[in-house]
Amino acid sequence: MASRYPLTIDDVNYIVQLDVRDEGIFVTIDDNEPFEVDATTSGLPGLMSILHSESNWLGYIVPESDGWRISHNNKHFQVTSTQAARKSRSKAGSEDLPGKISVPLAGILIEIRVSPGDVIKNGDTVAVIEAMKMQNEIKAPTDGVVTEIHLESGTRAEKGDVILDYEVSESDDLP
Amino acid sequence: MFKRILIANRGEIALRVQRTCRELGIETVAVYSEPDRNLLHVRHADRAVHIGDGPAIESYLNIEKIINAAKDSGADAIHPGYGFLSENASFADACADANITFIGPSGDAMKNLGDKVSARKIMEDANVPIVPGANDVDPANLTAAASEANRVGYPLLVKASAGGGGRGIRLVEKPEDLENAMRLASSEASSSFGNATIFFERFVSPARHIEVQIVADSHGNVSAFGERECSVQRRNQKVLEEAPSIAVNPAIREKLCAAAIAAAKGSGYENAGTVEFLMDNDGEFYFLEVNARLQVEHPVTELVYGGIDLVALQIAVADGGTVTDGLVDSGPIGWAIECRINGEDPYQNFRPSLGLIDYVEYPNGPGVRFDSMLFSGLDVPVFYDSLLGKLIVWAETRELAIQRMQRALQDLVISGPQTNIPFHRELMNNKDFQNGDIYTNWLENNFSMPEATKTEEEINLALTAAAIASLLKSQNTAGQAMPVNRVSKWTAAARKNSTQEITISSGEAGWRRGTR
């Protein structure tokens, strides 16, 4: 069964698919031809050797909050998990003012699931945006009632564009 | 012979001295500051004494604490290494007062050579060529100073007599700039070194930095072990050294060594030392200064002089042993190159990069020596310099030594902080360097580090590794390391990473999937 990992290096997004079989690992990056690797770790956690086309790649992998820092050939590669970055952004609701939900990354807004007057709960999906062939759900950061929709589905949206306004519901457990 | 030697240093040089002591059957005493508790010199010593907190002024520069450590541990001699207290005359005197042998020159010899004007006078008396200049310049008498400057010739350097490490030096291109440069150099010298004395030197450029290794015994004999070429420098700091020099032929070597021997004899020098010269394109050389200690780059001399152990010689002459007077004729044989491996980022203007060493793999094989403090899991403390190790190779010729260094740099793997290994790899491939067209200002004027590039293959494999790590992490989330109690602040940040490591392994054999 293949696993799918959206990853970013130097602001470029990639989709990496791993198909782990008994005979080896098959890797597909974006829509390119799959290639086969022989990967191994030793007793030292973090150290990984990968044989690809018979040549060896050796790297040391350190986990970070939003991905991995990889040292290879005395150079560093910062690999961020696109999913983790998106999650932490929507969870924190960092850039959004209270009562507003905006687009976390540029893409095509393919679906808006709510209308004015709808009651939304913390964690409800209010819209879906597609970027780099990935669909990303945009979730409500708190409970509330939708007052106005600013964007239309099927249109391109830029990071930070406000999708909708809503009235924040009174809550007992204030932050 | 000494029974027990205290090594008043840390890092690779403390290990280097320990190794020789052990071979000679001498016990070693390490001293360490709080953040250095985990360093190898503490683990490898016969005894280890805690001497204070991280800042060097509270530990490795604290004369009283080190003398007390030597007394308490019963050491009968102290080896100062390089840096820290190695050229501190008060420390040498304090050792003598405590009846402990200081493995190095006397305090008086250090004082005479440490003052540049007094050193110039000693060399003049000993007929050692000095850079043409003017010794006693009175900053108040501008007319006299201007006529001295005209005699020396422009461009010239205004230098502080008490200066060092590139500080207190001003380049003057034309007469109208002299007054201002004198005022600045004099006030800088006064505030930095507490001594406003200045002097003039002709600006020799382009020049090579050539230095001669000497060992002087207490019976008036001085051995000279040929030259080292140290022209590859950044901000007056050496980054690569070699022996011999491509610009020195046997006739020049003989003259250089004779001058170095005369310098040592003229200053009453004892123990190992280095006499530094500037050399122009005609092979004319001028005395620069004496480094009254073992140098960082001493291994290149050891390798081209048949593997001689300079630390063993230092210990022997400190114990009253003798050396053969004159130029040592057992070398140079072949070629040796040393690359200083520093924790600094060559892609970001060499800014320091220290911290947890996740993983290190030492280079090995014929002709390779790696003098280093590194091991996997070391947190490199931030209090001291960025030297992590010295990669030294020997081969039959300079060309082969460069090839061997290229190979060894490829074998050396350091994961964690960014090191200057990519810089050294570029340097080895540089045509000027390969041709030996190197001068003290060459690196800063003629070399630029290319941008960091990532090939498609490197990106694909980094992505693959990250995906596999993500997969393994999701399969095994129960492997969190136990929290460690009572870590000091300096380790906390780095330790945090190591306790969050991905637990890829399951069982001793590790995890593996592949085409077996």
C-alpha cells in the first residue's frame, strides 16, 4: 500500500509516494517515473543509508516541529511537511482576526461548504482549496455563525484572502 | 622524567598532548570548565580537575585555579597547548614560583619577544633580516615621523608594538594619510594594549607567510625543522597550512633556518617555537614575530620530518634533554597539508555554527591523520573557538597530497552544525591553490565561495529520506527517550533534539528494507 507525503524543500512543494514492498521501496515524486531504493538504518537512530541506482546516499535525519533537517555530504536540507505546516497554521489561526477565516495558501478554491446563517463548530471544514494537486481543508478555528461569504468557489484565491466573516459564539473555556 | 603532566588546555590539542604523554609513560591531568565535562580530554585523562565555569576567564585563563589544580593533583609539569595561557609570561612565572616545570619558554623570553619593537631590536642585533621600518616613532613629533616614513617608503604599515592577532595595524598608502593613521594606531594601541608605542614597517605585498619550526634546549642548541607555508588566511587567521613551501628551495630553506636559529639564540629562547617570516616573490624574507608555543599547524612538520613527535621533544627539552644544533637534515620528505575544520558556515560568510554533533565519521586510510575533539553526540560548547579538528594528510608530492586531501575531505562526515568542509573542497579544486600561487591576501581578494547548490538527485534523495522517516515515525511512536534531569542550560537546546530523535531502529540489527 502506498503512503503519500507532501513535502517542501526551498519553497518548492513535492508529493512523495512510498510503496513499501518486500522486495524494496518504490518511490514516486510528483508525476515522475517511480524509482526503487534500498534503505537501511543502523543502530544509530537518525542515520540512514539509501542505495539508488547502485550509488549510496548517507544522511543524518533530525526531526523538527514541521518536518526534518537532513545532513548529507556536509550540506543541510530543510524538508518541511506541507501537511504539518498547514495544520499548525489553521490550528493556531495565526493570521486570522477573530470572526474571519482566510485562505492559508494560494490555490483554487474548489468548494465552500457553508452559507450565511450556518452554525459552524471548531474544526468544521468550511472550504476546500486545491494547491499543487493537493486538496486542503480549511477548518473553523472556533464556534460561531457565518455572516458573510466573500469568495466564490472555482476561483483562484491568494494566501490571506478572507473567505468569510462569522460571529464568534460565547464560550466558557476562553483561552 | 616527569611523573605527571597537567595539560592546561582543551579540545584537540589537549588530546594531542595526552597521547604523547601516554606513550612516554607519563600520567596526565586534564582541567575542564563546566560545559566541557563531556569532552574527550576529560574522559581520556588519568585525572581530571574541574576549574570553573564556561567563560575562559573563569577557567582556562585563570592562572590561580590551574596552578592549584596542578598542586592538588601532584603534577610536576604543565603543558599549556596553544592559545589560552600558552604565551602568558605571568603564567610561566607562576609555574616557576610553584616549582612546577612550564613546558615552554621562560617568562622573560616571552616578554622580550611579545613586544614587537623589542623583538625587532633583538633580531637586528642577531643579524636576522627584519622588515625595513622605523622602530621608535614618537607620535608627538610629526616632522620626525614623516621623514622616517619617507625613508621607509610608501605604502607602509603603522603598527602597535604591543599588538597582535591583526589588531593595532594601519595601512598608509600616501604621506597625507600618515598623521591620521598614527593617531588612530596610537590611541587604539593605548586602549587595547595599554601601551601607545608604535612603529613603521614597509608593506611587503604580495607576500607569503613562511614560518620555521624550531626546538631549543637549555644548553644553547637549537634545531630547525624547515618551513611551513601558511599563506592561506582569512582575517589574519590561518585556514590551511602545508609543509614544505612550494616557494622555498634548499638554498632559501638553509637561509630561513639559519635566521630562525639566530633569532632563537638571540632571544635566549627555550623549547618549541615558531619564527614567522614574510617572503616576497624574489625569495627575500623578513622576520615577522616569534610564536612562543606549539602551533596549531605543527603536525605538517611532524609528517614531513619522518613522523617526529614535537610534543615529545618539548617534554624532553623541558626535562633538560638536548637537541642537535642546526638545520635538521632528515627532511622534508614528501608533502603534508592541514585543513582546519571549523564549525562555521562557508555559505553564510563563515558565521559560527556550533552545537550538537549528530554523527561523525572519521576519515582514514593511508597518509591521513585527523586530530579532533569530535565524537557523535558531542555538544560543542559555544564559549571557545570554532576549531573542531585538523585534517592532515601526507603524500609523496604536493599534487598527490592535494588528491589525498580531496579524498579525505570526502570521507569526513560531520552531521549537525555546518562546517567549512565544502570550503576546503572548493579550495582543493582551485587552480591558484593547485599552482601554489598563494599570498596572505589571496584568499580574501581572489577566492569566492560558490553558492550552495542542490542537484536534482540530492533533492530527490532528501525527499525520499524524509518520506521514509515520516513512515517510520508513524509506525513507531513509542520510542521517546527518557528525559534527562539536571542538564545545564547550554545543553538544553541541543539535547532537546537528541531526545526527539526518530526511533528508526527496532532491535539491535536496526531496520532494513531493501533488495537483498
